[in-house]
Amino acid sequence: MKFQVCKRQAFTRLPKCAWIFLFFTLFFLVLFITNTLEFQNKMKTISIFSRPAAVTLSTDMHYDFCKLKPLSPKEAQEEDLLLESITWPETPPLSFPLSLEKTSDPDHSTFTILPKRGGGQWRIGDKLEVMINMKDFQGRPKKFGGDVLLARLHSPTISAGVAGEVVDHLNGSYTAVFFLLWKGSAQVQVTLVHPSEAVMELRRLNREHPDRIFFKSVFQSGSVTETTTCNICLRPTQKSLCNYTDLHTGEPWFCYKPDNLSCDARMNYFNGGYQQSITTMEKLFKSGVNLKVSIRASGPAGVTIFPRMKGQSKEKSSSEESGPSGYYYQDVWRGLGGTKIHQFNTSSAITQCLKGKVVHMYGDSTIRQWFEHLTATLPGNYPTTLSGTPLIFFRHLITRIISSVILSDLKEFDLNSEKQAGPFMALNFTHNIMVKYRCHGPPLRSTTVPAIEMHYIANELDNMVGGSKTVVVLGIWAHFATFPLEFYIRRMLSIRRAVVRLLSRAPDTLVVIRTGNPKSLTCFLHSSTNSDWYTLQQLKVLKAIFKGLNVHLVNAWEMVIAHHLPQELHPQPPIIKNMINVLLSYICPEKDG
């Protein structure tokens, strides 16, 4: 009580000028707070984190409503050069209503094997050139380029195959170039993935509808729950935004704020669906008509390859000139240049390679497929048929046998994770092996994932010690197709910075990156979300961004094209087996001698 009396007496003895000063101070403070609240109400953005000065909300708006992370001047220049390097040829606009008459028709188009330069027999080490001439549905030659074509040279009798490089001459003709790598017969296969007119529609969709796949989050506090839409591309509304921009990487992510809950109440993340009625060009994406259709030969479709002549130089590796990264022979992938690919067909070979290693796998479901292969169906010398009867009916039994016999003590540790997104972990205590998988940060077209489990790869790498016993496997591509390519470029640049930091502090760390691969496309929906054209653009960007760094690529694009099995988002086991052999060959390179 005595203290309160003293305070009251001191307060009443303030001079008149002090009272006036205190009044104006309080007046301006109230005015400042009022103006600040009005400004925040106009901005309609609520940030749940205080961002450090080094990371600010991006003010550069792309495609009207997509917020992309800011770049340094150097990286902005690099992005411009990347976009320029992958510029796709323009196609004259189509008339409305749409008619296919003037569009590329695989049925009228043909390819021709060109004679060998200098004449003579085709031999191992030669280059085979194939001229592709595109025509429209009226049989008239196309006058411009831009078609998406895949080319493969293969031999069914010896299960051999190699991807070809397609060169666009911008006049309706293309050249596919193949390295001849085995003796015997070889057949040319050319496939039209998309006509050039379809590419223009795919480009328009990414410009005007980058939010065609949308995402949602559930917010919960006690018994109150609300669900809102989330994305980096959120169209302007009267709703406020929750800003989930990552503090460390600057990667942007936003949700519409719930009406009655805080942004802190976000519980999870999931795929919300796909926008309908976003095109009138479905005719450009018809299976069997102009979507993934083979083009016929105008003459012989194959050649006979003879052995290399004495004194003839061997084929150059892909590191010495532009060429394939490898090829199949007897269903086994052989690398060209760099690390020699060898086979890991026994439990002892696989275990010895991974002994003492920690393998961190980050990415999408195509990397999760590798984790599942390592933990459940590692390659071994076991039969695939029995007395002519497929063992598919015993698949689960075989999986259990393989798990217990081939790598008996590599067991998955149950983290009670969501079955698609993870995280997952497998342990081998006997040989000190740990294999881990975690999905990449948003966007992720997945089932429900706890918001706290959405980690960015760059952050994971920055929290890693690294070293000679550490293997990092990355694969990030399939979930970025519907967004502006700048979004993918900036994510890759962020990951590259983290990789550089990791290799600077731990140079012995092994970093392996899986590229995207072509896949089955049967309709407009598949094409508009997972087109091979989107993947091809990402492939070019990824290779350019990581060029010159001490990282290794598993070229899934070529490994799927070159194989005789159907192209699928998740390649079939024989292809995965070869990919795992490439990975293990990087981890355990064959010693000289």
C-alpha cells in the first residue's frame, strides 16, 4: 500500500508541460497503430512467422497471381539464360472452332533411314541418322517445327536399346541421331508425343491456369475445423492469406486464411483436386490419333550392324561429346563414359556396398519407389517364372522371401507415417546400414500429409553433416509440371546452393540425382498435368543447373526410352533394377585392377 501511495503522489506532481507532452505522445501512438491496422487490412496478408531481413516476401508477380521467391541479380541472369536456352519453337495460332486438318498427323508422317556417309556397311561406333518428315491431316508437309518426338533404336532379339537425339530443323523436318553400339539387327522407332499445336496449349495452360491442380489444408482448434485452398498461385479474393514462406530457403507457400481460426492452426496438406473446363483443345490430345503415336518408316525400318573394323576408333563417351549416357544390352544398362556400371545380383554384393552407409533419399514417389525396391525387392538371382507359369500370384510371398533371404536384416522401422509421403526408414544393425526417405516440400500431389512433415530438401541438406559414409539421393520433378517453369528453376537453384554448401563442408559426400522420365499419356488430363514435354523442359534445366558440380545423374529419361517395356510414371521392376545398379555403382565404383 505504501508503494502505491508513493506512485500516485509522484504522478500527480507532473508539471503542466509534461501532461501536454504525454497527451500528444499517446495521440500520435494511437494514430500510428490505427494507420498500421488499416494498411494490413488492405494488404489482406497474414504472416505467421517473423521473417529475417534476408528473406522478404516476393513482390515480383508472375503470371498475374503467382508469387515466386526473389532471386539475386546473378541468379536472375542465370534464369533468363536457362529460359532462353530451352525456348520452344512458336506455332501459328489455330482457327476456332478447332480443326485438326492443319495439325501434325503421325499417320501421314514418315521417317527415312539416311545412307551412311561415305557408304559401306554399318558398324559399331557409327552414327545412324534418320530423317523425319511431318505432315498434317491433309497429307501436306508441315512448314514449321515444335513437335515433341521420341526416338529409339532397339533389337528385340538381344534386348538391346538406346535413345536417339532428335534435332528440330524448324521447317517440319527433324533428324534423329543414334549411336550404333551392338552388332546384329537394329530397328528404328519414332513416336509423336505431341503435335506442335498441343505444345502451345500446354504452354498456355501453365501461363493462364497454373492453379489447375489445387491443394488444401485443414485448420483445427478444439472441435472447430475449417478447410481452405493453398498454392503459390492463389487468385486474388477478399480473403486474407496465411503466409507460410519458408524462413531459411524463402520458398513461398500460401493458404487462404480460415474465417474463424488462426494461421497457426494448420494441421495438414493434401491434393484438393483438378479444375475442369480449362480448354477447348481436347482434340489435340487424343490417344491413337495424335498422342503418343508411332510414325511409320517410308522404307526399311532397320539396319544390320557389323563389328568394328580394326583401327576404328571406339564410341566416344557422353562426357566427350553430345550422346547417350548409356544403352541396354541383354536387358542390362551399360554406361557410356564415367563410372562403369556393374551388377549387384547377390545379397552379399548389395550388403557389402551399403555397409556402414547412411542413404538419404529425398523427392517424389519415383524416389520412394527406389526406397521400396531396396527394402523389399532388391535384385537377386531368383526365377520370375516356374514351369511356364508366372509367379505373379505369389508376389507377396516372394517379396517376403526376398526380404528375409537377400537382405535378411534390412528392416523397415515403422514410423507410423502416411504410406505415400513418409518419412520412412530402414535399418540393418548387423552391417550398420540406414536408408531413409522423405518427400520434398510443397507442391506435392499426395494424400493427406501432416503440415509439420512438409520439409524442403535444401533445409534437410543444410542440417546434414555429410561425409564419406553419407549418400544423398534426390529426385524432384513430377509435381512441378503444372507451374511456371520459373518455379522449378528457383527450387533447383535453392537445392543447388544447399548441395554446394554440403560439398564444401563435406567433400566426400556422394550426391546422386534422378531425372524425370517419359510416361503413359492417354488423354488430355494426363497431358495437362504430366506431359513428357514438361518433363523434357525440366530435364534440360536440371542438367544445366547442376553442370560442373560433383554430383552424379541417373538419366531415367534415357533409361525409360531405351527399354522395351511400356513407359510409365513409375517404371517397371526391370528398369528400376537397372537404375538401382547405376546408383550402387556410384556408391561403390569398381576399383582399377
